[in-house]
Amino acid sequence: MQVKLDDEQTGSLKKYIYSLLMNVINEVRRHAGIDKPFLKQKHMAVWLDVSVVTLIKWERNGLPTIHIEGVKLYSKDEVSKWVLSHQK
């Protein structure tokens, strides 16, 4: 089956698809914490593409963390510096 759209319909369809894609991209960004300067443990592991177990091992080896009233956070800037300091 072939569907033919006029220019107005094509434009509307493109805008609709663009809107859907942007919503999905924004949700993924929010879920991954891409726009946040500080992340909790699970999201930091996702951001670094390592397991939480690996992240905990790195903490024992000096990976910087922030503790505020029982909440552990990771600074993306400081974690990046720490990771890069292990570059050979």
C-alpha cells in the first residue's frame, strides 16, 4: 500500500515525528542524568558504563564522593578528573 501526502501533510508528519523523537531523547537524557552535574551511584555507574560493583571498588581506590545527610553523590567533573588521572 502506498500513501501519498501533500506538502502540508508531509510537513505536519515531519513535525510530529520530530516532536516524538525529542521527547524520547529528553527522557533518555533525564534518566541517564546527562544534564546533571551530580549523580547518585546507579546513574554514575551508567554514565561511566561500568557496574555498581566496579564503582564501589573505585571508591575504595580513591574515587571522590560527596556525602550529605546520608546521600552519596558523585561530581561528574571530579570523577572525570579521577578517571583521567589513571590514564597511561
